[in-house]
Amino acid sequence: MTIVRGVVAGAVGYVLGAALIMAIRAASGAAAWEVESVTAGAWLFALTGWLLGVGVWRYWARPWFGRPADTYTTTGWRRYFDFDTDHKVIGVQYLITFLTMFFMAGLFAMLMRYELMGVGEDILNSDQYNSIMSLHGTMMVFVAVAATVGAFGNYVLPIMIGADDMAYPKLNALSFWLVPPVLVALTASFLLGGYDTGWTGYAPLSVKNDVGGLFFNLAFFSLGLSSIVGALNIIVTVITMRARGMTWFRLPIFVWSIFVTAILSLIFTQFVGLAMLLVILDRTAGTVFFDPASGGQPLLYQNVFWFYSHPAVYIMILPAFGITLEMVSHFSRKPLFAYRWAVGGLLGIMGMSSVVWAHHMFTSGMAEALRKPFLASTELISIPTGFIFLSALGTLWLGRIRYTVPMLFALGVLFNFLIGGLTGVFLADVPVDIQLQDTYFVVAHFHYVILGGGIFALFGAIYYWFPKMTGRMMNNRLGKVHFWWMMVGFNATFLPMFILGLQGMNRRIADYTPGLESANRAVSMGGFFLGTSFVIFLANFIWSWVKGPPAPDNPWGARTLEWQIPSPPPHENFEIPPIVLADPYGYGEPGSVHADLGGNGRSESLEEGVQA
Amino acid sequence: MGNGDHSTTSQTKDRTHSDRQPGRLATVAFIWLLVTVLAEITVAAIEWQPFAASREATISDDAFNLLMVLATPVFTFVIVVGGYALLRDRHRGDDADGPPIRTSRAFIATWLVVTTVLSVVVIITPGFTGLDELRAEPEADLVIDVRAERWSWAYRYADSGVETQGNLMLPINRRVLFRISSTDVIHSFWIPAFRIKKDAVPGQITTTMVTPRKLGSFDNQEEMRVQCAELCGVGHARMFTGVTVVEQDEFDAWLAAAGG
């Protein structure tokens, strides 16, 4: 019902907005109906209508007008389709939505690899290939940006800091319900013929292409709104909702990683919103930001776009670092080694991430004098990144390593990101980058970072927190089969892509010169192998959710707070607010306790002795 | 930094580990050295780059090869140290935790120094030195205006006024300046065999220089092509032409025949 209300209100919003824009157009002497101008303007009204209809009006906005808010009465599975403000419901909504997007984008990748198996056009013509490739990239970037933060930043983070919910539960629901319009825009784009710019949407190509391109801009803009709202909520939650005694250096490293990610997201997402907005205005309102004939500047787009989109790479990878270090500590049964250096690494990456963006533009025609500073800043960011490996290696060393499925994924992240990170050092070197920019070397590099790092960590996190979220265990053996299948498939696909890039295959092409055919065939075979690994995952995921054996409260024997409460957690998470006594990594330290959860009578001295 | 509240606890329990440390460290160091030597030999034996036909290609390839030499020990270090721990320190049935080692001043200090030195080294060389080398010869013998449009390349030899489409003819061992422009969207002027690439941006003239050092053509070497490297729409994949490098007298004859 909620969704129906939202759709109706969204449609009403679109009609109202369209009428307004058409009136303005008619008044200024233009033809009233022009699909792009009308749709771009009406989108904002449709978005507002959708949000009001889906729950903002009934549960939130009515009191602003002196009316009582509706009581939220939805229970059971229907809550996942409603404007629910429980962070645990929202976490699941994010997870399922973005997993769906991940598998759709994965199918697009399979199509691309099928087309690229041989020279010439097979199943896709160049136009279709460009559209499929663009949608694959866009959707995967959306997944990488939002899936981990949305799912586990919401579900796990509040429990880890001993809170009963996020700081702004309604805002949290709003940030999720901004996501379905993103899916609508992407679908509309696909049905209207797609767009041919890739996810980077460089102007002026993105100004000149067909109407599908507009929906790409609207989708990215809308996801940006969702990211900003969600980031604000996470930042306030971590600052204000920590339990008593949860000092900054007692925070689980995963919380740190999400906190730092949210800061990046809050600061930088507006720039990609701006880039999209400028393109939309050039397309629909007659502005000339990117039209050189009228004084516009195409490189402006790249600067604004990468000013977000390089920090966005860290928005994708920092949560993966947090997850990985979390697993490495709990499954090595050792304290996280050099905890403060790991935190310093996250903060160092955050600080430097805003001064490296032009390394995407070494061959773009930007001022030559900028090459050296951006080369240097990019190479230097490997120092704080190295702290993550310092911490991981130091923790593994002399541990009691348990090869659980999530631990395998964490180790996979370390291996894959090692390759992704080291090849980044090559691409930061300008004489090398001049050759490798826009080749498959870059494609391989960022897949090692985003898929091999970010998405491997996402799957590790799913295996790790699934018992907490669902109250059921996933099948361990199938999990291990999935890991090794995915790990082998991933490396079989993307390692040869480095060679393809070195041999001179440029990216984003539906066809290539004959000398590249055999390597492309190998890459495609690896890709299909990688793709099928997810069948195992899906079977395990769905079956375990329905019929998996009941999970104990703490199946991993981990020390963070979420494992000290029932699986799945009760609505308010904790019976009484916990008091934190030490960081959660006191493995092997006799008498070390992370937190007192009350229960058998908490001593008064404890209540008094702990500073909030 | 790095030291938690518990560094003094549980000393007795991990004494056995501390005693074993020097032996472990020596073993790991030995394995790492061995693996690194083998890896460096392998890396050196592999031909990473395709056909290289210009002065710039040598600079770029040398930079790549030097980075390979430097990256290999880093890669092997993480693999050997991590791999050793994964094999030796696996959980063996009991429920005991590992030793509560929260920090190691020596390890962290060494790590900091080594990673900082490595980063600064790669900035200086092959980074800055390579860039300086690329820019070391600014005088051009031949100027060619490159015009990109969807989806073709057009060349104009500035001195003679000769205009061509299709194959790009160049004389060997002459310094060539390309002045690149676009009439519609962004393209990128890339010659894989030369290791040069520069975007063609509407409303802007971008430049790049190259000195061809080898004879050759697209018929013999696929890398001898001008390839568009920036997505420009439906014809992007096939927006390439051949490049032919010939001796100076042959080039002069060709230019004269073409109307120069």
C-alpha cells in the first residue's frame, strides 16, 4: 500500500511539475512540451510527491500542520515495504535493494564479456554495447558507494556503539526511500535507449546524447541526495549516540571506517550533484557551461566530477578496510594490531583524498604544471593506505587464525587490494599513465580495488552478520565453495586484463584489433566462471534465510556489542544502555571486558566510575 | 601511539611466542628474500610491453619496468609474511586466544620509514625524472595539426599545408609536435606504439610531442595506430587509423606526391 501511495503521489507530482514547466515554457515563447526540459523540472516534484506519499506525510509532516501523525502499525515482513524507521529494517532494505542492483549489473557484465569474446559484432551493436557498459558501470558504482554503508552502516553500526537506533530515524528512512527513484530513473534510461557516456558522463558528449542520458543524470543526482542525508545521519549518530564509556579509541574499527566514509560522503557528494546539475542545465535550460563555442569549458566537468569521484573511491573502499580489519582481529583471536595507526590511516586517506583528483586527468589537456603535484600527492596516499596492511599483518602474526567464511573474504580483500593498490602506484606515475590511461590496465586496476576490495568485503560482511540479521546460520561449506569459486574467477578475469591494457586495448569498446582476441576470450571465460559463483551464493543466501539452522547470539565468539545481544536483536537492541569498559579487541588479555550490558545487577561503582 | 591499555598483561602466556620470534623472523626473512629474488628474475624475464617505436616509449617502458622492480619486494613481503602467519598460526582445536600483542615500536617504525622512503623514491624516479625527460626536447622538426571528429582523424602538415585522412605518415628520428583539436566531443589521440596520448578537447588546442625511432606500419604492428581513447559515442571503437614511419627521403617523396 505504501508503495502504491508513493507511486500515485509521485505521478501527481510529475504532472504538477510538468504543468508548471510547460506554463513557464509557453510564457517564454517556447513550445510547451519538450520531453527533457519538462521531465528534468518535473523530476523534483515527482521525487517530493513520492517521498510524501511513501510515508513522509503520514508519519512525519502532518504535525507540522497541526495534525497528529499517523501511528505506525505495520508488522512482520510488510515493514520492509514501508516507511519503517528501525535502523535494522532499513539496513535490510538497503542490502536487498543493492544486492538486486549488483546482480543486474553483473548480468550486464556477462553480456559485455560475451560480446567481447571475439572480433566483430556478435550479439550487441556498438550502440547497445555502450548502453550496457554505461549501465553496468553506473549501477556497480552505486552499489559500491551505497551497499555496505547503507546495509551495515545502518544495521550494525548503532548496535556496535551501544545505541538503540540512529540519531535521526525518520531521516534514515527518507534516505532509503530516495533509492527507488534511482532505480526508476535507471530503468527509464534503459527503456529509452540508454546512454553512451559510461558512468563518468563526460561533457560535452553527455550534453549531446539522447534522452537516456538525462535519466542517468537524474539517477546520479537522486542517489547523491540519499548519500548526503545518510552520511549526515551517520556522523551525528557516531558523535552523539555512543554508549557511556565508548570513547573514540574504543570504537570498533568498522565504526571508524564508516564514520570517516560518511564525512567524505557529506563533504564531496555535493560536487557530483553539481556536475550532474550543470549537465542537466546545459541539456534543458540553454546554459553553456560545457559549450566552448559560447565560452564554456569541457574540462570544467572533469574537474568537478573527479573532485567527488576520487574521494568516492575511498567511500567505496574504506568500509572494506574496516570490515577486513574487524574480521582479521576477531578470527585471529588477537587484539587489532596498531589500532591507532589504522585509525590514523583512515583519517590520513580522508585528509589526502581531496588533493589527488587530477590524476584522472593527466592526459586530459590540463595544465602541464599540475602533473608533478598530483603525481606526488597520489603516490603519498599509499603511506596511510599502508597502515591498513601494517595493522592486518601485525594482527595475523602469531594469531589463532580461524578460517571462517567471512575471514576468507577478508583475506581475499587483502590479496586483491594489494594488487589493486600497487597497480595504482603505476598509474600515478605520469610517463606510465600516459600510455595506460583509458586502457584495460585501468579497468583491471579499479576492479581489483572496487570488486576485489569493496565487493569482496561486502560479501564477507554478509556472511559475518547474516546470523545476527536473520537469526539463522548460512551454510558453511557452500560459503567456502562460493569464496574459492569467486576468488579464482575474479583473478582469472581481471589479472589478464592488465595484460590486455599493456598490449594496447583501450576501454569502453565493443570491438578491438585481432591481436587482442585470444586474451579477450580468456578474460570472458574467467568472467563467466566468476558470474556463476554467485548462483552458489544466492542459493545459500535464500535457503538459509528461510530454513537455515537457528543462530546462537554469538556464533563467532566475537567481542563487539552486536554479538552480546540476541540474534536477531530486539527492537530496542539493548535492555538497558550498555556501559563500555574497554575496546572490543581484548583477546588474550585476562579479565578484559568490552562492555557491561547490565542484567545481573550492575554495580553502582561501575555506574559512577565510568565517564560517558 | 598504538599502545593500548593492556600491554603489560599476560606476559607469561605469550613468552613461548616471544622466544620463538627470532627464529620465525629469520625464517620469514629468508623465505621473503628467496621469493623476491625468484620473482624479480621472473619479472625481468617477461616482456611486459608491446612494440615500442619512439623515444617516449623508452621513457614510459623504463618507468614501468623500474616500478615493477620496486613493487615486487613489497608484494612478496605482504604475501610471505601474511602467508607464513596463515599457514603457521592457524587455529588448532583449542579455544585459546592469541597473544595480546597490541603494538611493536620497532615494526611500526621500520614500516613507516620504508613506506615513506619508497613513496618519495617513486615520486622522484621514475616520476619527476621521467616527466623531465619527456619535456627535455621541446624543439619540433615537424608540426602536424590533428583534428578529431566523430568518428575520424584528419591530419594537416603545417609547413606544407598537406591534408590527409586515414593513415598518418611520419619520418623516422624527427621530433614531431602534434597540435590536437576536436570539433564535437572529447576524443583522445593515442598511438600505443609511441606511448603518447593526449585528449582532443573542443575549444582547446592540446599538444604532445614524439620522436619515432623505428620503422613500421599498422600492417606489421597493430600498435602502430592512432586510436581514439576517450569514449565519444557509437563509432568510438573503430575510430582509428594506421601510423606509418618511413625514412626521411621516402617521407619527403610522399609529401611531395601528396601536394606539398
